[in-house]
Amino acid sequence: MLLINCPHCGARDEAEFSCGGEAHIARPLADNAISDQQFADYLFWRHNPKGVFLERWRHGAGCRKWFNAVRDTVTDEIIEIYDMGTMPKSKLGKQAYAENWRRASAAEKAAQPAKAKGKK
């Protein structure tokens, strides 16, 4: 069994948590048009590496709060736990973020606010 260190409650058994899947998926903004295929890629494709992975977790049987974790999918080692809305601080976490295919996707670019029309 995996022990997960909840940033709010401390170390708890894995059974108290649920994994929310891949972390740092940027949602395209409505005013930034992308193709149906690009939207399907955003919606359905998930990164599933053998190695270091960024995940969202929820402490369902405790504080019920969400947090992110950097976890090695081969060894199940949790390398880092960090708050939602922040970026990983560990070298491996930063590397996993940078190497994720989503960083170059159309959906990631469409998640940025559109430049104001008529302004230079």
C-alpha cells in the first residue's frame, strides 16, 4: 500500500485518496477557436509515461482537498507534493512538465488569452 503525504492532513493510506488523472491540462478558452480534431486531442488524449508523471489527487476520506503530485509510475515513489495552481519545484517535476506533449498542443496555446484586437 502507498502512503501519501496530504499537504493538509499529513501521511495517510492510499485508500483515503482518489487519483484525478493528469495534472496541468490547460482548458482552451471559448474565444480561441481550435479545430474539432485539436479539441478532441485536448479532451481525450492523456499522457501515460513510464516514469515521472504529474498527477492530481484528492483526499476524499480526509480533508477533501485537491493537490498535485510528482510520481514515478515505475516505482510508485512520490517525489513531490504541491498545491493546485502552482508548478512543481523539483528538478524531475519541472522536467516532466516541460517534456509533456501538451506544452506544444493547440489546446495549450488556445488556453492563453487572445491578443486584444487592434492593439500593437
